[in-house]
Amino acid sequence: MPKGFNNHEKSVIKEALIEHGKTLFRLYGLQKTSVQDLTKKVGIAAGSFYKFYHSKEELYFEIIEKEEEQIKEVLLSLELGDTPKQAMKNILFKMIHSIDKSPFMQQLYLVENMEVLMRKLPPEKLEDHFKKDTDFLSPLIHKWQDQGVEFTEPPEIIASILRSLVLLSFQKEKIGESEYPKTMEFLIHTTVEGLIKEG
């Protein structure tokens, strides 16, 4: 019986699966990338894949989360603007722009990919992902609240509304390429104006 991987080997293999996964999923998509494709690139047996992930969908989702974390880090480092309203608008515009420019992120919300992820991933993993969306803006929201800014909705609803805007950004073709920029500008402006009270 072959020996198992030591901790260092596990770390190296997992990193390789993530890196090669990024390339293969970007080139061929979730559906057309197989576990065998992934393990062949890394140099391990197909069965060994399951020592690291329960499914290729779980690996795909981890890569997506890492991509989102990078986008969030960029957003939180932005010059936010003179007012909370302007800061939130800047964050949303940059978020939408980052997603528009990421072919990998664009794949996530294809109907067929979302259906597979919802079916294959444990519900708690998806729930945890949505909680991270809420947690992302929480420090800024609490900071503004300490400065006297009043919001019309609690943080979890704010996160849900902003997530809806992100989902809408994946419907560019249905909205219409020419109408899309002005539509998103209007929706971001209206959303932020509705979420933050005057004063």
C-alpha cells in the first residue's frame, strides 16, 4: 500500500491543485474540467484528489473565495472619499469593475455553474460564504456608525442588497451592452442614497 503524504507534501500539492485549477477552470470551465485533468497536472493519482477535496466543485469554490478575498483587499485599501455615501459608491463601482474584468469571476454566476455548486456543496459552506459577504463591510459600517452615520437597514440586509447588485452585473448581455454602464451607475447611486440617511 502506498504511503500517505506528509504535511509538507500535502501543503505543496494543495497549492498546486489551486494554481492549476485556476488555469484549467478559466480555460475550460467547471463542467469540462475533470478531476483527472487536475491531478494529471499536479502529478498525483486521481483517487488522491479526494484526500484534499470532496469534489472538483469544492476546489472551484475555494478558488472563487480566494479571488473574492483579493478583490475585497483592494476595495478596503481604496481612498474612500469625503463622505460615507461617496465611499460606498466608490467601493461598489470598483467592485463591479473588478468583477467585469475577471473572466474567472464571470464564470461563477453562469446558471449551470450555480446549479452545480448549489447541488454539490454542503449548505453550511454556502451559508458561511454569504456570512463573509456580510462581514466584509461590517468594519466600515461600524466605523461610520461610531462617527454618527445612520443606515436605513441592518448590516446583513446591506450585504444582501450589495450582493444583489453584484449578481445583476453578471446580466450585462440581458441588460444590453450599451445600456449597462448607465444602468449600473443609476442603481449604485440609488442604492447608496437609500441605505444611508441624510445628516
